[in-house]
Amino acid sequence: MISRLSKSKLFKDSIIYGLSNAFYTGLPLLLMPFLVAILKPEDYGLIELFRSLTLILIPIVGLSTLSSVDRFYFDNNKNDYEKLISTLIIFHFINGIVIFILISIFSSFLSDKYFILCVYALIYCVFNQIFEIYLVILRVKQKALNFLVLRFLGVAIDLGLLFGFYYILDVHDWKYRVYPSVISSVIAGLLIVFLLFIRERMPFKFNLKALKESVIFSAPLIIHMISGYILNLSNRFFILNYQGETELGNFSLAFQIGMAISFVYTSFNMAWTPTFYDWMNKQKFNQIKKVRVLIYSILIIGGILLFISWLIMSKYIPNLEKFNISSLTIAILLSSFILLSLYKFEGNYFFYRKTTSKLSIYTFISCVVAVILNFIFIPKYSTLGAAISTFFSYLTLYLLVLLNNKNEKVNI
């Protein structure tokens, strides 16, 4: 089975998407030792707060319509599909302006620092989602190498700005990392607008019918995404409220280390999803089961190896001692992200059966569990408490999805 997989398009595309993720999702992890050396924990916490705000704003800015880009590609002709893409890009810009007005109206309830963070997060979301729309188009057209080139270009711009600001800025605080992220997203988004509407001559038109169809398809996923973000991010706001920005920085660093294991599965899943749908249609259930066993094994073994690697590498990271992170916290978070990756594998059955509303219910239940556990554990145990609540909320989500698949008698 392993031999056949290594020669398949699934394996080759997984490698390409793995490289893409190494550049993109792996960037915070690669920069971690450098940022730890020059930033205070409270500044690291504000950077993580910026990331959290972007994740919360994404389903609000686009109403989860990004999910329709790949699904509608197989249903629409070229003209209708171009109408959809143009409409979604215009919709993101319009929604971004509306949300900016709302943030400005309620700015009196925010400190200047948090208001600026919200505005930067909004700008990042609008242009980043336009960039992501084009990347989805490349995926459904099976242009993995083009995907890799564009992803690499976006990361290169981000890194170039990061090191440029290192010499420009006199003080290295949270702005040092946020500025490059925002500016690079704007550049990447404008590049896509140029490619689509000038180079490829796509009509720049807004089609209300296309928007309605996209929103109707994506509506159940809005609850799913918002619940998922609350599930993943609520611990940050509890820590910020009960423990302050310094402890938020400590947890943010531990969280990034723990989520390193999800990089493995995310890279695989980008290539696995279309293959999974095809194999389900062709009833290749035995092959799916073999891949399932392989993925479970890789994630568990990979988590153990990552924890051992952290114990070794942590001794050589400069100034790490100013971050108060225990090895137990890292171990719990690594286990949490193994569970999250396994949930995503099992969750593919919901998307195949188009029962995303049920998946949204399970995500919401896990979200409620996370909030309750955060309220119980974080005031008393701080970052360790946040790790514990993360583990049990992800465990709840995984078990709900797994039990549903067994009750539905899907081939697992």
C-alpha cells in the first residue's frame, strides 16, 4: 500500500502541498526562535491576538463563501464560474468597508491599541481571502506547482518585509510582526486582482444570483467555522482577561509548538480530499481504510517524535527562559492537535455526504465545552489549564464525529 501511494498523484501532490504549508503554516514556527529572542512575552501575546482576530473575522467578512469556490467549479460553466469569482471578490471588498464602519462606530469601547489591531486584522482578512480564492482555483484545476509558486511568493514578500522592518524600526514590539503580515496580504491580494481582471480579462461584475447561491451553500458552514474559531481561540481571550498579555504570550508560543503536528495532516488533506471523494464514488473502501490506518499511525508517531525534538531543541533557543512554558503543557497541546487532525480525517465523510449542518452542531457542542472548561481551568491553572481545556474540547469533537460515522455505518 505504501509503495503504491508513493507512486501516485496523491503522494506527489501531498509533497507539493506539504512544501507550500512549510512555507506558509510553518512560517510562525520557523520564526519562533528569532521572535522569542527579540520580543517581550506581552508583545508575542498581542501578535497572537492579531492572528486570533483575523480568524474570527474571516467567516464574517466572506460569510464562508470561500468554500463554494471549489464546489461550484464542477457545477458551473466557465462564464458562470467567472461571475461567481468576480462577485465574491467584490463582495469581500464591500463587506470589509461595512465592517470597518461598524468597528469605527464601536471604537469608543476599545482602547486605541485594540482598535488598531482590529483594523489591521480586517485589512489582512479582506486581501488574504482574495488571495486564497485564487489558490482554491489552482487546487481544483490541479495546478499544484502554480499553487506552490504563488504561496512561496506570498511568504517571500512577508519575510522580506519582516527583515526590512528589523532595520527600519527602532523598537521591536508587536507592530514589527503585524506590519509585514498586513502589507504582504495587501500586495498578494492586489496581485490576484491584476491576474484575474487584467491579465486573464475576467469581467469585473457583481452578480446577485451567484452571491445568493454561494451564501446558501455556505450558510451551514458559517456556524461551523465560527464555532470552530471560538473552540480554538476562546482560550486566548480567557487568558488575556484573567492572566494578562504576558501569559497570553506564553500560551501562544506553546500553542504554536503543539500545532506543529497538524502541519503533517493539513498538507496531506489538501491532496487527500479530492482523492477521498473519488474513491468513495468508486466504493474503494478497503483503500480508504488502509490510508486511515496509515494516517493514524503517522500522526501518533509524529507527535511523539515532535515532543522529543522539542525537549532537545528548547535547550538551544536564546532567551526562551523568559517564556514560562512547561513540558506538560507542550505534551497536552501536541496530543490535542493529534485529535484535531483525526477529527478532520473523519470529518471528510460529512462533506462527502453533504451533512455539514450536523457537523456544525458537533462543532458548536465542542465550542460550548471549550468555553466552560476555559472558565473552570484558566483562572486557576493559567496556560496549563488552557491546554487541558483544549485537549478535552478536541476529544469531544473527535468522539462525536467518530461515533456518528459508526452509527451511519460508513466504511471506517
